[in-house]
Amino acid sequence: MSLTTLKLKGKRGILALALTLLLSLVLAACGDSPTAPAANTTASGVFTTAAAATPQTINIDIVGFKFSPQEVSIPAGSTVIWTNKDAAKHNVVADDKSFESPTLEKGQSFTKKFDAPATIGYFCSFHGTAGQGMIGKLTVTAAAAAATTASSATTAAQATTTAAVVATTEAPQTTAAVVPTTAPTNALVNFADDTQLSDKIVVNINPLPATPAGKGLYGWLVNGGTGANIGLGQLTPDAGGNVLRRFTDPKGANLLAAYDKFIVTVEALDPAPSAPSNTVMLSGQLPGPSLIHIRHLMVSFPATPGKIGLEVGLRTQTQELRRQAELMRDHQTEGQLSGIKGQAEILVNIIEGSKGPDFGDLDKNGQVVNPGDGYGLLKNGDQLGYLDGSKEHANLAAKAEGATEEIKLHAGHVGITVDNASGWITAIRDRALVVLKSNDIKATEPLVREILALANQAVNGVDLKGDGQILPIPGSGAVLTSYQHAGLMATLYLKGSGPAAVVTAPATTHADHTAVATTAAPATTTAVAAATTVAPATTAANANALGGPGQEIKIDISQFKFAPASITIKAGTKITWTNQDTAPHTATADNSSWDSGTLQKGQSFSFTFNKAGLVKYHCEIHPNMIATITVV
């Protein structure tokens, strides 16, 4: 070893010793030992700080239809901030109703301070009830007890420690941080219907992990068994660092039937890759045992006519049931008793199936009429029927080995909505049988009216709160909601699986609330800043925005267009869409955060926009029908 090398080693050693002593002094001044860990993680997943139990500001993310962390212990006087990171709506409701947040759109937060020791259970009323579904728990301890926090980044002492550690590195690039490629706050892939069943995927990654220099991140839909794949090309983030990518199979193939995995890989930019490399940044795969039953719901079931999926058959047969109920109403309007009875026969035959106890020539005209496929909505003979079949296979998916919490959650929603629909459909059958016995057209009028109302409920569900929302809860969601949540069982949640990536942005910008902090800012400042939504700057265009809190703007769906197709509104405005076409339509957010369901002619759907931003939406039945709403 040369003398020059020894001198350099000596200088570095002295520098390291000096920095270590400096770090010790800084930590001693803060009352911490440099050898004590900043945080300990318990087996339950709760982060425990070594600091004194002073009031804290705690962040809880609502992501992946979960509260994360689900259980938190805090000292009295602490403040909790819940922030919705999902595209779906959520809220926070105490089991004892002592507090309830408003509906939280994506990015919105709810804050509450807890002053007295208590154990508090809470839930999201959209996706659970007290003790079931989407639930969480707070333990508020006396001020002298040990403190726990939702994130190890939420104490000022830890931030100071991290800043000091960063200062000991010899690298000059102090604005860069090394962040593990764990799952971003919201990284998922959904299957959806475009021109055919499940022929579309929607990729939503918020934010996209940093790309290594000179490389690109590429998305791939993969068959986990064979390795067959479809490349979506390079994933390029928007100005906010997020990716929203849609892909529809050009031949209308059912993608859920052939693929069960999605990966994001690191690739060279030139030439463009034709197959994924082994450098995987993000990956998500459906568990095989559950996937069997998810496909029975959404793709194919061997016992049904044409081997269609159980939820597919449930939706098509119930929509046909409603169409026949509308024809019954027309016969009632025209005073045609024979036509009314003919429609009653059809309703019973669709509902009961070809092996049902009442199936047959019920109006005694010498013909058995059944525009349904014969499998039945209710169980009949050895046929499960679409209602029981859907609930049973959702339950089987939830109980299968490796089933995720998300699969279990949405399977529960399928069960609830199927039960709702079963009640309404059974009531239709019972009223139709009464109609068949009547010889007085005046007596059939209220029955026909009830049958049509029940048919609409069986398809669309019931808006219990009058806020335009159909929820997977008892008495609300029905067949369309069931279909939606059966599809959500197939959501691919992406998680990090690659090496660490260098982020050239300041380290205070992070994806998962565990990134390195570069300043010793107080924890409460950091937590509040993370939950704050910055309103866009006021512009001249904003002055021309329509509506406002408590006001309503109407949009017609006419001649296969949304009119107007582009509109600027103030936050708090309610938009009401009304279908003026004879063809059915929907109004559906591109990010799936809201959906009207199928609107027949004259039917309406309303939604209140509380969050500023650009909202893109379309008609699910006619995807070329697109429009935008700018909320200011």
C-alpha cells in the first residue's frame, strides 16, 4: 500500500470519526442515543417509536380497499389523518357513530384529534360495517404510555436522525435518495369490458417508480403458466408522475381468460423490446386457486348454456327480465290482458329456469315462451341458477388457498348484492304468478307497476342515501354492482420486486411515506403536508365556471353524444346526466371512480364533484362516446 493511499485513508478515517462525534452530539442534544433504534416494528405491523409519548400527527392511508396500517396505538392528544389513495370512494365511520367523515374522493383527507384514552373501531360504510369488511382500529393511550405511530417517518427525532445520517455520506449528490422499489401508493391493473367481455385492461400506477438513467419502464400482460405476453410499450408518466394506460385487444379476445399476471420491467430504449427482460420493477399475479372461480364468474362456467360466466349470465338474464317487464307495462297501457299474462309467463320462465316448479305454458295459450337461456336466475333442479351460482363461486374464490384480502372483500360484496337481487327477483316471480290468475285488467295495474320497479332495482340497485350512489351493502347494490365487484376480484395489485432505484428528485418527495427525509422538519408538519391537496391557481377560465355548491348542471345524452361534451364547473356542483336516446348508455369515469350503470331512455344519474381537477368519462356501451369535466 502506497504512502499516498495511507494518507487518504487517514483523512477519511479522521473525517468519519469527526462526523460520528458530531452525530453523537446532535442526537445527545435531542435526548436520543445514537445506538438506539429509531423505531421497532411489532409482529402486528404497528410501528412503535422510542420517543416520549407526546401527541403525534399520524397518517393512515386508505389504499387497496384497506386502512393502512389497520391497527394503530397513539397517545392521547394525537391527531389522525386518513387519506384516500383509491379511485373508489371511501369514508371513515366509528363503530359507535361518535365520528363520521364525509365521502372521500381520491386524494381527499379527513382529520380528527383524539384527546381521551379509548379503543375505537371504525369502518368504511361503502365497503363494510362495524367489525366486518373494510375496518380499522385505534387504541388511544394515556399520555404517559408508550407511543406508536402509523409511520416511522412521522417523528421529528427520526427526521433529524435521517438528516444526520445523510450528512455522513461522501457523495456530493445530496439531492438524490435511494428508494426501494416497493409498491407505489396505488399500483393496480383492472380487467374491463370494451367491445367484448374482459377485452380491456386499465393500468393505474401512482406514481411510476423512478426510471434508471438511459432506460425505460415497459408494461406486460403475462400468462404466468406459459409465459405468453402482450406488450403495452413504454409507460410514460404524466406531469404528476402517474401512469394511466388502457389497452383493448384488437380482436376482442377475453384477456382475463388468457392472462393472470402483469409486470413492469426495466428495458433499454433502443431497440424497443419485443419480450420482457428479467429486470422486473413491479409485478402482480392472481392466486391460481382463486382464479379458477373468478373465471367461472367472469369468463366461463362449464354447466351454463354456451359455457358463459355466471356473472355474465346473471347480468344478461336480469337485463332481459327488465326488458320483458317493460313490455308488460306497454301491454298494460294498451289494455291487453292476454299480452300482460304472456309477459308474466315469460318472467316466471326466465327466473325459474327450464327445471323450475312453475316453468311452462303458464298463460295456457298452447306455447311455452322463454326468451331466457333456460339456466334460470334461481336454483332449479340440478342447475345452480345464476344467482346462487355467482354467490357460491365468489365464496369459493374467497376461501381458496392464497386468496388475497381484496378477493375476500369483493367476494363479500358479490354475496351481498346477489342477496339483494334475489329478494327483488323472487318478488317479481311471485307477483307474476298472481297476474296469471287475474281476469281483471284493473287489478293487474298495480302489480305490473311493482314488477317494473322491482326489475329496475334488480338490475341497478337502490340509492339508499339519495346521493346518487349504489353501494354493495344490504338493500342497495344489485346485479350491475355484483358484476362490478366480481370483476374487481380479478384486480392485479402490483408490488415492487426489483433492485433499488436512484431518484433524482429531492428526497422529501416519496411514494410510500417511508422515504428518507432531508430536513429535520417537525413530524406534524410533514404529516399535514402529505395530506394537503393544493388547489390549482385561479385563472381567467375559472371565472367562467358554472354551478357551485348546491347547484345542479344537466347534461343530455343524445344522438350518441354527451351534450355538452366539455364543461367547466365549480367544486361542489352536481351533474345530472339524462339519456334522451332510445339506445342504452352509461356515464362512466375513465378511472372507474363512479359509474351510472346502464341508463335506459329517460333515466338519469347524478354525481357531485367536490375535488378540483380534470375528469374524463365515457359510455361503457359505446366507448367512442367521450367527454370531459374540468372542476375548479
